[in-house]
Amino acid sequence: MAASLGVSVIVTAYNRKEYLPYALQSLEQQSFREFETILITNFPFDTRMYNLQIKHFQQDGTISDFLYTGVTNSSHGIICFLDDDDLFEKNKIETILDVFEDSDVVYIHNNYDIIDEIGEVSNILVKSRASANLSAISVRKSIIDMKILKSTRTAPDDLMYLFAIRAGGKIVVSPLKLSFYRRYSLNISANRRDNIPSMKYGLKQLAEFEKYFHDCPACMKHITASYRHVNLVIDAVSKQKFPHLFLTTFRLAVNFDWVLLKVMLNYFISDYVRK
């Protein structure tokens, strides 16, 4: 194991305290223990009860502001990210360190299970993307452009993936389920109609990414694909009329996105059938 690399786990929490203890407990249970935890919250939080090396920073700002603080104050060359409502599998850090033994590897995306409000594993099948879910992403600190990170506002998972593409190293997409993604009614990333403004805000961020990565053809290809994906999600959760409904259904079927297709059909039933 490449223990000499050192790992910093950046945990971010904005206006949510309920699940944070569980996230930190999942770090306490890691099979590999030699790592630091950098916690950034916008509220007071007592870290003394946790058997972890925690650096706690309290501040306001965007998710990118939180990550900028975390990376700036990190001491090690490998960065793992953990949202306050997600969890790590017990062997997550040990496993990703083994992969980073290959000095060419700059980015790892692990598979993950979906859990509900009480931490029970769901049977929901998710079509995972290599740039989706920040808690499933680990990177070499050296690929992060701090100037760009500081200037962005959202979509940090896409940003880390773009850094990796531009760095030109190996990108590892692992089938191993090393983390848990919590999906619940208040989760901002849920495919819901009331999240359309947030999705459109994300589209603006993707447009800004084009300015930063315009000289990287592979990066521009990813930005275009992400832009299409977000627009597809917006179409799926919006109130639709014929024949646009059939076109969106076809696009989802082509992409094998059965979860999003189910969401769209539920909205269709609510909009038209139950009236």
C-alpha cells in the first residue's frame, strides 16, 4: 500500500447537521487509519468526540469556496471528498491508495450504493458517470488548478474530472462499491421538478468551464456531453406535451437511463392521468 502518499479527506457540510456524524463515523471505521480529515461547515460543530485527525473550518460561501479551503489546508498528495450526507465503505481509503501506487493515476471514480434517510441500501439502479458524485471521487492534489477552483461556484465533480482529463494521466473508473450516496426528499441532486433552477444554474457553470478548458479538446467533449445530460434531466422532469414527450422518452431509452425514465413517467401520470 502506498501509505507514504498520504491522504486528506475533505468533508463539506452546508446547513446540514443531521447526517454529518454518520459521515465522520464512516471515516473512524476505515481499515487504513493514517489520514487527515478536513471539515468545512457553515455552522459550529464539536469534533472532539471523534477519533480522527480533524482540522475544522467554519465559513460561508459556495461549495467551491469550501473545497478551496479544504485543498489549501490539506497536507497530503491524495485528496478524497466526502459530502456530509454520504458515507465511505470501510476499505475505501485503503483501496484507493493501492490504485494510486501507479504514479500515472491522477483520478479515481468508484462505484457506490444508494442509501435512504435511515442508511438502508436501496435497490435503485443508477447509471453512474465517471464525473458524478463527489464522494466517489479521489484525485492527486497536483492536478487541481486552485485559481479555477476558487473562481467557480458549483459542479465540483465535473470540475475535478476536467482537471484529470487536462492532466493527461490515467483515469480509473472502478466497479468496486466504495461509498454510499444518500438519496432523500431534500437532496438537492434528486431528479425533481423543483430542482430545475439549480440545474439551470449548473448549465451556466458548464458554460464558464468552456472558458477555462477551451484549449483541451477532450475537456470540451466532456462539457458538451454534460450539458446535454443536464438538459435531458430538465426535459424529463418538466411538464411535457406531445410529441416532445415521445422524443424525451426515446432519448432516455437510448441512454438506458431507466431511473430517469421512471421519474418522467411518474410526472406524466401526475400531470395528465390523475387529473
